[in-house]
Amino acid sequence: MIPTLILLNGASSAGKTTIARALQQLSSTPCFHAQIDAFAKMLPPSEMGRCVLEASGAFAGKAVHAFHTAVVALVRDGETVIVDHVLGEDRLWVQDLIGMSSDIRVLVVGVHCDLPALCERERNRTDREGFEDIAVRQHHRVHDALCYDVEVDTTHAGPEDCARKILDAMESPILNAWGNILQKWSATDCADAKAPSPRKGCLQIYTGDGKGKTTAATGLAVRSAGAGLRVFIGQFIKGKDSHEMAVLRERFPEISIEQFGEGRFIRGKPTPADIEGARVGLERLRSALSSDDYDVVIADEANGALNAGIITLAELLSLVDSRPPHVELVITGRSARPELVERAELVTEMVKVKHCFDAGIPAREGIEY
């Protein structure tokens, strides 16, 4: 085997470590296995978050640079090294490794895993807790800056099958990922330089016990449509088509509306159908955010879905973190979590001073629904 740096890039819990072990077992020659986590643990506790990505900038950069220097030195010394990394989330880290590895053979491997499987694996880990939001964030970002010589998906494929696919790719006389990455960056940078500055999008949250959260979001949708913007409204919990939704469907082609779940308020333990409906809703909202088809995405009653236990905080934060910079994301519902409020540029709390219901006046058609 020609000495090679085998770079496994993927999110936490994507399966990089088990693939690396399978590669060591199947390879005809001994291989080193190096993990970024091992260098991250060298950081002083005061500077270290849950992972190297959360460490303070200076210390994180030093740890990553030292890691790259060590693995490249091993390859230069005639060894094959399997590198378990979360490289693609930081372009500076990619540049650091490319800059020092131009004289060695590098096989860049994309390790993919579907988000539901990724979250399930992270929840089932016994060596740590509380990393699910990190895995979710990495899932959406870790592959953006890279190109690969070979890609594997561990959602259904086992580590041995993935390892065999990687070993087959090792037989190629030419590995082009590094050069393709630089070309990709060059093309992107040129396009960015020519394109006008995109509209800045924000995260808005409408919360509180007072009436008007969905009403405010609906008004924003109408204003956006009037300006020629494209709007996606995804509603959790609510299933009945209230009159504002009916008129939006009928008269505003710029606005798309979808409703998720069983169409009822959830009291007590949610059913599997409730949870499945919410899962579908999250995926549709995520697709709307990433599709480039919409300028404004409204997740109506997403807070309510979280409070009802049919989505998790990590899943909702993942949705927020997947928002492209130019897209406006609006989340409504009572009891917005502090983690969401911290991420938002605009938060409005509707406070109930009085409500018609308190005076015994029932919900009125055209006013409350």
C-alpha cells in the first residue's frame, strides 16, 4: 500500500471510528488511526467546550494545526494514517491541512448518515451525553466546503462494506479531491464577488401567552408576498384550515402552506402518529429552507410542538442552524426556550392583559379563526 493519509470527514456519530477500525482489520498493511478528539482533550479544561469546535479560537486552532502536523509527518515517514476528523465545518482548517499535505497522497472520504439515524446514535452513546445538538449542527455543515474522492453512507451500510469501498478507491492512481476543493472555492469566490449582496435574513420569534402570534406571522407573510417574496408556512398541531389560511391559499400564489400531524392540540402523551407527523414537518421545513425556493419560512406552533414533546430542542435548534443567511425564519408558539431566544434577532412576547375568553365570549369565526 502506498503511504496515504485517509481522511474520514463526517459529523459526530456518523460512523468514522468504526470504519477506521474496519479499515485497520481489512488492510493488507498496518495503519495508524488518529482522531481529532485525542488532540482536543489536550486543551486546558478552562478553554475546552464539549468538543474542539467549541474551544476558544486560539486554542482550537493550535490543537487542529498540531493534529495535522502529526498525521502528515507519519505519512511522510512512510505510514498510512486513517484520520478521523470533522474538517469541513471550518474552511481555515481545510486550508491548513491542504497547505501542509501537498507532497503526500491524500484520499478524502465523505462519511454520511441520515439525520434521524445520526440523532439516534448520539442518544444511545454511553461514552458521553448532551452532544446531539453538535452532531445535528455538523450534519448540515461538515460537507459544505469539501469535495471527495469517495463517499460512503453509514445509514444502512455497515463499517466493513464502507471500508471495502474506501480500499477500492485506494487503488486509483489519481486522487483529485484536494484540487477539486480549491477549484470549487475559486468558482464560489468569483461568483460571490460578481453577485449583488443578498438580503440579510433574520430569525424572528413570536411567543407569549397573549393572542396574536400566528396572526402576526400571517401578516408578515402577506407583507412579504406583496413585496414579491416567496413564503412557506408550515403549521404544527393546527389541522383545521382557519380563514386566514384559506384566503392565503386562494389569493396568494407566492405563499405555500402545509400542515403537519393529526390536526389537534396534544394533551398528555403524544401518539406515534403525532411524533411521525412532526418529523415529516421538520423535514419539510428543512427542505423549504435549503431549497432556495422561499425567502421567508414560517414554522407556526413549532414552540408548541416542542412543548408537546413531538419534537426535541436539538431538532428545532438544528432547523434554526440550517437557515441560509438570506432566508427569514419565523417561529411561533408559547414558551420559547432560552436557546432559541439567544439565537434570534427579533423576539416579540405577546402578553395577555385581557382576553375575550375570560369574559365568556367563545371563539368567533373571522376573528379568532
